[in-house]
Amino acid sequence: MIQKLTSDERTQQLAKLHRWESVAERDAIRRTFEFADFNEAFGFMTRVAIKAQEMDHHPEWFNVYNKVDITLSTHEANGVTERDIALATFIDSVTT
């Protein structure tokens, strides 16, 4: 079974990520991305979708034109796990 991160572990891992934040109302992390236009945002979402499928770990996301909001949490652990951190790390790598 996948174990969720402790509060201290989550804080340590968040410090390594770029502009991700804890979600106050639930055990999750979130980041908002802004791109030049819809095509760039959709291309980003496609890269993330391919990796998420490989990992069998899928984000919650919301897209309007050039903005993409992503929330990560592992449902079977009821909180943030190393899987979320790994996917967030990948997501950071395709936006820099």
C-alpha cells in the first residue's frame, strides 16, 4: 500500500518543487501554469498526460485558454505521496 507523506515530509518535498503549494482544504498540492496561448497550454497538457499514463497516476486539472491548474493527490492513500512528488517534478521539468 502506498503511504502518504507526513506533514514534515510534504514540507521538505514542496521546498524542492517550483511554486507548488499545499491545498488547505485537503491533503493535496497545487500549481497554476500560464502559457502564451491555448496551443502551448494544450501541448503541455499532452506531455503531462503521456507521463501520467506511464506512471498510472493522473492529475486533477482544469484548463481555460492559456491557464492550467493542476492538483495532485493519491486517492488510495488519501493524501500526498511520493507519486505526487514524482509527477510534480516531471511537470516542473517540462515547464522550465
